[in-house]
Amino acid sequence: MDIHSLFNARPQTTSRALREGRGADGSSVPILLTPQSLVTFPIATFAIKLISVVVGAIVPTLAGNLVVLFVASIVVGGFMIFYSWQPNWDSRQKAIAIFVGALNTLYLFAVSAGLPVPELPVGG
């Protein structure tokens, strides 16, 4: 056994398996939330629902309250805007980012609240 093998160990899980949330042997592996994953819609809606459940557990009168979901959507949507913000953007790019971020926030709220969301027409 080479001494370098102690420090240069090969990873036990492939990157594809990690992306799919399973180990190399097929077992499930825990996946941590990261800023990169929070800006994806599935993880963002999960975070919004998690915030709502935690707030509802702490303050039972707010359990299932749509206002809590809306505020959580604004917080997560604001984080998404903040995460993608570039300081060298001109005013046009900033306005577009804020508009798209507002639409994303509304979409996150609608999906988290279980509201019917119109589907995007795909194809010609």
C-alpha cells in the first residue's frame, strides 16, 4: 500500500449517482441544500413549504396560512434575485432581473399554495 493512497483516495460515488441522490451501490445518500440548489424551482418550493411548516409548528394559529406562504415566497424569491445579481449590470438588466424575479416569486407562491398554474405552451 502506497502512502499517497491514504490522501488521494478515489471517490466512492460517481457524480451521476450523486445527482440522482443515490450511492454507487444504489443506496440513497443525503443531499444538502446549497445556494445553487435553492435557485432551482423544486428546491425553492420545498424551502417555502418547509418554512411554512416550521412557522405553523411554532405558532399554531399560522398553520396553513397563505400569508406565511406568500412571505416565505418573497424571502426565497428575493434570495434568488440576490444570488443572481451582478453589480456591473446596467439599469435595464437590473429591471429585467427584478421583473423576472417577481414572476418567479409569484410562481413559487402559486405552486406552494397548490393554486392551479397555467402551463407554458410548448411547441408550435
